[in-house]
Amino acid sequence: MTQLLKSLTLTSRPVSWINTAYPFAAAYLLAGGGLDWLWIVGTIFFLVPYNLVMYGINDVFDYESDLRNPRKGGAEGALLERAVHRKVLWACAIVALPFLLVLLWGGNAEANLALSISVFALLAYSAPRLRFKERPFLDSVTSATHFVSPGVYGWLLADSSLGGAALAAFGAFFLWGMASHALGAIQDIEPDRQAGLGSIATVLGAQTTARLVAVWYVIAAILVLFLSGAERWAAVLALPYLLNVLPYLNLSDQDSARAHRGWVRFLWLNYLCGFLLTMLLIYIALTQ
């Protein structure tokens, strides 16, 4: 049991828990929701169970290719023993289903649709037959959905409509998500090709993918500029991510593993920019 719990914790990627819980929690509050039971249940769900499902399914069904990937076996992906694969899948269902039933019971039709799309994206990314992660471009779209959909769900759960400002903000977030996934795919070009796996990066190559990542970050920043007031300052947060990808604009496929340094920096940038965004949101709330 102790070993299983250790495996479940490792496969859920604790370093990334905040990346899905934060969008939900912040969006729910910004849309007019309060610190009520829906906020508490939703935040806990998107903090741990959601990540367990997302990464647990991935680690089980990517086991063969992960064996060839030197990045796997730590914070960037667990190498689960075959003996625990079935247990991990059962744990994903047992841990997530109670939260989903409660949230569906407490949500409105629009929010429940967003939650359903979010969960479908979790399954479709790695599950057999669907395997969206192996479908170039759809892989980045699905990955972005993993992180943006909790925010959209939180917004709709608070009974707020998706007006122009919300669409601009979520659109920018979505482009950021696609860019970030594509950046992560660059470092795996060689292992993925050797395993016969497709991705946006294996199709476009390292150089073109890196340049597309930079363009998506720039467009995301431009979308944020369509917001009003102090919210526009959030566009500045795209700059660190843009600077992070610049060293790889001329990267060859043979040297694509070098992009791993950029991915590690990206993980830390999320904490820095998340902190700065929180400070900006607090300032906006206090000055309104």
C-alpha cells in the first residue's frame, strides 16, 4: 500500500498540481463566486484527482515509449512498474468519480458541459484508440484544454457568461497552453520518432515548432491587450516565456534534446508568473 501511494503521488506530478487548481479557483472567484462548498470541492478536485487522472493514464499507456525517454522517472513523468498499472487506473476512477458526481450535481448545464469536455480531454489525450497526443496539432489543442477548461468551468459554474473580455482572456490562455505543450514536445522529438510516435514537433521539426511557439506567445499577449484597465498588464507575463524559447529558434532536430533546459525553466516560470498574476489580480480587486 505504501508503494502504491508513492506511485500515485509521483504519477500525479505534484509540481504541476497548482497549474490546474489555480485557473479554476481564480476564475470562479473573478466571475463572482465565493469561498463556498463548490469552490472548495472544485479546487480540491483540480488540485489532485484531476492531475492523477491526467498523468496516471498517460504514464500507464506511455510506458513503452517512456522506457526510451531519459526524462522519465522523476518529476517529469513516472516510470510505473507494470504490476501497478491496473491499480493506478482503478485509483484514477475511485478518486475522481465522487468529486465529479458532486460537481455535476451542483453545476448548471453550461458548467457541466465544460466539465464534461475537460474530462473527455483527459481521457482522449492518452487512452488507447483515441491517443490525441499522437495526432499532430490536436495534441497541443488537447493539452491546452487540460489547463484552460478548469478556468472556463469555474467561470461558468459561478453563473457568469463568456463575454468579450472573458473570451479574450481564455483565448490568450489557450494559445499559451498550445505554445507551452509544443515547447515541451521539442525535447522529445528523437525519442518520439524512435518509438514511432507523432507530435506537433515530430511533424514540424524543432526549428519550425520553436518559431510557432514564439508566435503563439506573442498573439496571446496581444489578446490580453484587448482587456480593459490594469488587466492589460498581464500581457507582460508573456515576455519571460517568449525569452525562454528564443534560444531554440534555430535548433536542429538532432540537437532537440537541448530544449529540455527551456522546459525546466518553463516549469519554474509558471511559479514566478503565477505569483505575479496573483499580485495583479489582488491589486485589481482592491482598487475596484
